[in-house]
Amino acid sequence: MKSIFVKYALPISAAMMLAFGCYHVVRSQPSDEKLVPPAAPARSPYQNAIAGAGIVEARSENIAVGAAVPGIVLQTWITPEDVGKYVSKGAPLFRVDDRHLGAQLAMQQANLASAKSQYARLEAMPRPEEVPSAEAKFKAADANVVLAKDLAERGRVLVKSQSVAQEEFTQREVGLEVAVQQRAQAKADLDLLKAGAWQADKDVSRAAVALAQAQAEQTQTEIERATVRAPISGHILQVSVHPGEYVGAQPGQALIMIGDLSVYHVRVDIDEHDIPRFQTSATARAFVRGHADREIKLSFVRLEKYVAPKKWLTGDSTERVDTRVLQAIYKVEPGDQAVFVGQQLDVFIESTRVRTKP
């Protein structure tokens, strides 16, 4: 009996272990169940199409407004709560601290006033009250010449009769010459006074006025540059500046983003390998990522004539980054503008096959 049990027990146990092993292997195999993606990918509406990544931008492109002069932000007219607000061209956005420029302008305006007064003084010469005094001096000198001449002529007669000594006669002759020279000097001073300021002095004074004016205007320009204004009429897209922050004049610092949202544009990157198949007259459609059943009609606007290195990346694992792209600008048709600036779209452009030689 025992031999019968041993004879059949071992094969039965082995069969059970084999069945358990097969069951375990089958259960541990990965399931072939297909996973449904959370959002269906966009599908091309054309039989032959060029696929590209599109970035939504404003009609005017996205303008990053920076500061012309570095400094501490003293005042802002636009706050983060104003994102989406429409502003007109020239509207103030924010102001950098310009108080030192105001003090400098006051000093330069005082220098300008002084230079203008100096020039006006030269232009007004001679003073009316100075002329009578100079004329009186000339008349006195002329009368002195008459007196000295009379004394000299009488001395010339008297010296012959020895009524006057030769030394006295010589003194009268010299006195006459001195009187004549004094009259000439008085006449020259009167003419110089009536002639007014020297033209060269006027030119120097006029140049000083121009220099002071230019310095004041330069400082006034710097004050105006301290107030950053909207370069175009458009909507505020982003605000990254606040009172008390330091801003520099380095390029690329986007303190406020502004753009014209009257029409949305889509900038599409077309791979350089697809350029031969691209036609500007071809129709194009865009799809919002995560909402593949939402189709947006696009109309061609223009091409960027320069094939640039690719810089807009979608994050796809199969995306090529070592390539150059041709950028085509499309506009979103009216009624399909429920998109946001900076949003990525999947764009498909209808194309034809390129025939290759066998």
C-alpha cells in the first residue's frame, strides 16, 4: 500500500507544481491592454502636410519694454493687476529715480540764464547813460586843445621879442601836443563806446549760451528717458517691475511685455528639410494642445527670410534640435482668437509630395 502511495504521490505533486508554475508565469506577464492617453494628439487634416510647432504672439510681436537708464524704480503707472489693460502709445509705464537729474537741470538752467544775461548785456552796449559822459570828456579835451593852441601861438610871438623865455615857449608847445593827444584819446573812447561790444566777444557769449542750452536740453532728455513710455498702442501682457526694484539698461531685460492683440499671430517653425514642400498659398490649420478636436484656421501673413537655428522647443522626446527652421507668420482668423500669447499650437500646412529622381 505504501509503495502504491509513493508510486502515485510523487507524479501528482510534480504535476501540481508544474500547474502552479504555469499559472504564476501567465499571471506575471504584462498586460497587452492599450492605455488611452489623457488627451488625444492632433491629427493632420490633410493627406500630405508639413507639421510644425507654432507659438502664439501679438500682431506687433511681443515687445519687451526695458529701461533706458539704470536706477531704482521710483513710480509705476502699470501694476501686475493691469495685465490685459489697453494703453495708448506714449502712455507712462514706470519711472526710474531722476531726482539727481532734476537738481542738475536746475543748476544748468541757472547757468543758461547767466549766459543769456551776459549776451544781452553785450548786445545792449553802450549804456545810454555812458554816452553823455564820454561826449563831455571829448568836448573838454577839445576845449583844452584850443586853450593850449592859443598859448603856444602867443608864446611863439613873444619868444621873438624875448618877452617869454625859450623854456616856457617849449613847455607851451609840448602842452599843445599833449592836449591834442588827449583829445584824440577822448574821441577814440567815444567812438569805441558808441560802437558797442566787440563782435568777437558777442560770438563767444553766444557760444556760451548755446553750450548752456545744450547741457540743459541734454539733462532734460535724460529726465524724459527716466520715464519709460509705451512704444506702441497695445495690451499689457506681463509686468515684472515694482517700485523700489533696481533696473539696469542691459538688453533683453523684459520689465513690461506689451503687444497689439487686435489680431493674434502664430509663428510656425518649418524644418529645413520641409522647406522644398512649403508653399505660401497653402492652407494651414492649428490645434490647441490638450484639445485636439479644436481646429483653428490660419491665414498666411509673411515669411522671415532668414533660416535660423531652432530655439522654440516643444519638449517632445523625438524632437530634433540640431536643425534650422524657416519661420512663417500666420494670423488667426476672426472668431478663432480664444488663445493666449505664448501658447504652443500644433500646426499642419497642406503640401505636395516632392518627386525624387529614380
